[in-house]
Amino acid sequence: MGKSEALLRGRQAAQALEPAALVALQLLAPGGRAALVGDPRQLPATLLSRAAEAANLAQSLFERLQRVRRRAARPAV
């Protein structure tokens, strides 16, 4: 697999907080692909810092993407 074909796989990615997932995604080469696998209902994001929670960093990338997708799926009124 060449550098331009790099693949990043994340198991239990739904448990990773958004900043951690974004750091891992930055390791991809341009044109690389990412496969993030997980179930946010089974293993929610794990946060141990109250300061991070106060800074709105308590969500996983999965949670953000699900919320954006729900908004996009709503019909315009």
C-alpha cells in the first residue's frame, strides 16, 4: 500500500473524543481513506476532564456526524 493509498482504521471509534479522532485523521496521506467503526450507543465517548467538558469537547466525532446528518435530512420548512 503506497503512501497515497494509506488507510486509517479505527475500532471502537465512537468511544474516541472528537479531538483524538481528528488527530488520527490528520495522519492520512492526501487521498487516503478512513474507516471509523463503532456504536455510540454501546460505548459512548469517554471523558475524564471537567475542563474539557466545559469547553464542549465531550462528544465523539460519531456523535457530531450523526447530528449533522440528522439536520441535513430534515425537510426545509
